[in-house]
Amino acid sequence: MIESPLFSIPYYTMDISNFKEKKKKLNKLLKSYPEKKHGVQSFFTNRQSNRDGLVNNFIELLSEELNMLTQKIKAGISVMDVWSITYAKNDYHSPHNHGSTGLAGILYLDLPKDSPVTSYIQPWQDYVNDTTIFTPLPVSEGEIVIVPQSVLHFSSPNKSTKKKRIISWDMNILT
């Protein structure tokens, strides 16, 4: 008998080259785009604020990593939106996705040792016991994770007294 997966969901991880230097530049850039809590959100973000210029500056700082992605997927990409999120103690992000097409990226800018990583929800139930399966990807500070935008994901409450900070972005694939 042969067992094979019927479906698979690709994802990509990569370390940011020269992370210490790029982190300084990214933090300096983000000072122009302050974060705040909006409505019922349980985290700080600049997603609902004016972020003119952030996409182009982000692309410039991470051009090496974005080029690696285009080589891997053998297609061009267009970064459509970039924002940052900071999770203070007990902040979390409920399950969500970023759309039905394209890719979404997460850069772990500040990730204290006791902070949760992003968990991804399998889009179908377990066929034996009809439960939801979710997978927290092991990552570290200075790492990027890229998944299809359609994949549901969430961040559990931050139990650290230190802040967790990410930069997230959406990309269209150019055909």
C-alpha cells in the first residue's frame, strides 16, 4: 500500500541576511508609521493608518530576500501592502486570512523567547476525529515565513512581558 498526500500547501521560510543592520533600518522606517489599537483589536498596528511610502521602502530594504522568493517560485511578485503589528502582554490575533490569491509574508522583527509564533490552520478537518488541525511553525527572530494568503492563521496571547513585533505584507504573483 502506498500513502501519499492528496493535497499540500507550500510555505517558505528564510533568514534575513545581515539582520542586525536591517532591523535597525526597519525600526527607523517604522517610526514614521506609528501603531495604535483600533476598535476591538487586541494588538497595536498601523494597518488602518496612512502608510504612504512604506511599501517602496520595505521593498528596498528586503530586495535580496524578495528576489530569493521570486527565484524559488519562478514568478515575479508585486508587494501590495505592508504593515506592522506589536503584541504587548496578553495581546493576540484571532484567526484570519489575507484573501484568496497571492502570498502573505511575516517577518519576525522582535520575538522574545516566551512569545507565541503564528499558528496555521489546516483548511480541512482531521478525517479520523473531525477536529481542527493547526500548526505553529518554529521560527526565530530575523526569520520570514511566506504562505498562501488564503491560509487561516492566528497568534495566541503573548505571555511575555516583552513585546513581540512583526511586519506583515501581501503579494500578488505576476504571471
